[in-house]
Amino acid sequence: MQRQHTSHASAKSEQNPFKAPESQWRPDAEIRAEIQRRLSEDPLLDITGIFVSVSSGRVLLEGSVENDEVKRRIETHSRQVSGISGHDSNLCVRKPR
């Protein structure tokens, strides 16, 4: 008897939600520039002290922000950029003085 191999999970269900299809691949510098542009164009954000880096399509946000709303806005803008393969945020909310 021959044994048949069956797939337990389809490739589609295993896809990373951040993983861009090959047709959407973009250079890291281009991704970073678009994130910086989006952040600087948002009139509700002060991005002084926010650092954006991209390595192999993976976005890393670092710095401190005024409140949770600003943190969410920055993270949302950066996640909406096409071509990213992952997203990490090390943004900290500053304590009030």
C-alpha cells in the first residue's frame, strides 16, 4: 500500500498578515521614507524624538510620545505602508510632569 501525503494546513492560512507579496516588495529606504512622510504630514503628531528604522521590510519604531492616542496614531500610520514584512513598536508614553 502506498501512503498518501495530505497537507494539514493550506499555505494561505499560514501567511504572515504583514508579509507583502513578492509583487509589493520595496526597498527599506523607500518604506522608511514613506512612513516618515506620513507621520510628518499628520497635523496632530509631533514626531520629534521618534525614530523609524526598517530592516528587511521589518519596521521598528522607537522613542517617547505624549499619550496613548499619539502612540496609536504613529503605529497605525506605519502599519498602513505597503511592502512591510513585520512591525515592532518600542514607543513609550511619557509620564506627565
